Amino acid sequence: MQQACLLLFFNGVSLRQIAKRNLLSRSTVSRWIKRLKEQFELHGFYLKSCLPILGYYSSFAQFWKNCLNQMPLAKTMLMLNNLGVIIP
């Protein structure tokens, strides 16, 4: 569910529309995006070391859109966790 919402956001869908489509509160979707943005530099550093192709994407949206095309969000977060990054 979270990955689907993030991909919609990265493809330009508004928070309101994402929340409505997925029967979630707007604040939940907003919180997911905010947390991902807050950790972007840290996550990006570790993920680029594992998947060098991600180094081509410097913006938050492009990076995550391409990362999620490479592997599911759950696998991405597991990889980060295994690398020692704290995942909330």
C-alpha cells in the first residue's frame, strides 16, 4: 500500500487524490512522504553503494521512482536495515 501511494506521488498525483484512491487519510500519506524525504540523503548514500545505477538520479522523486522500479519498497527497507540504517 505504501509503495503504491509513493509511486502515485512520484508520478504527480496529489496527496488528496492518493488518500482518496487508497482510502487513507491525507496525513498518513503526507507522513510517509515526509519521513522518506527526511532520510533521503542517508538512504540515497547507502542505496547508491548497492545499486550504482541510482547514482544517476539526484532529485528525491527521480531517485525513489527509479529505486522502486528496481525493487519493492519492503526489500529496499530490508536492505537498508541490513546495512545498519535505522528504519522507523
